[in-house]
Amino acid sequence: MSQKDGFASGFLLGTIVGGVVGGVLGSVLASRRENSSEDETIADVAVEGKKGKRRQMRSAASEDLEMESARRSLEDKIAQLNATIDDVRDQLGNVNGSSSQGESAVSQDS
């Protein structure tokens, strides 16, 4: 019976201490991360002022190439879809055309 009491009190004490330590550690790490992200932002702005234009020109050129590639791919897919639609229309036209011709021949015979 004494082991159960010792376990329960130890577990409860460990939970409380672990929660407090984890909370303090999380707060400290979060505040450090916010400070370092602010420092990085200031440093990035300074670097962008000097080297940013060169980077922007390179990235703009690569973005243009990617856009052109995507546009060509999209045009190819649209052409394939249009060809498939035309094929289906032809097939449906043959089915509908033969049934409408048969009906007109029946109505003429009457």
C-alpha cells in the first residue's frame, strides 16, 4: 500500500515540476526566436539593398522561363482536349445523325 502512495505522489510531483520546467523553457526559447527573427529581418533588408537587384533580375528571368514553360504545357493540354472533344462530337454526331435520318425516313413513308 505504501508503494502505491509513493508512486502517486511522485507522479503528481513529476507532472507539476515537468510542466513548470517545460513552460519556462518554452517561453525562453520563444523569446529568443522572436529576437533572432527580428535581427535576421534587419540584416536581410540591408543585404537586399546591395545585392537585391541582381537577385531580382536572376529570379525574374527564371520565373519568366518557368511561366513560358507552364504556358506551353497548358496550350498543349488544351489542344489535346480540343482534339478529344472533336472526336467525341464526331462519334456522337454519327450516332445522332443515323438515328435522325432513320426517323425522317419513317415519317416520309407515312
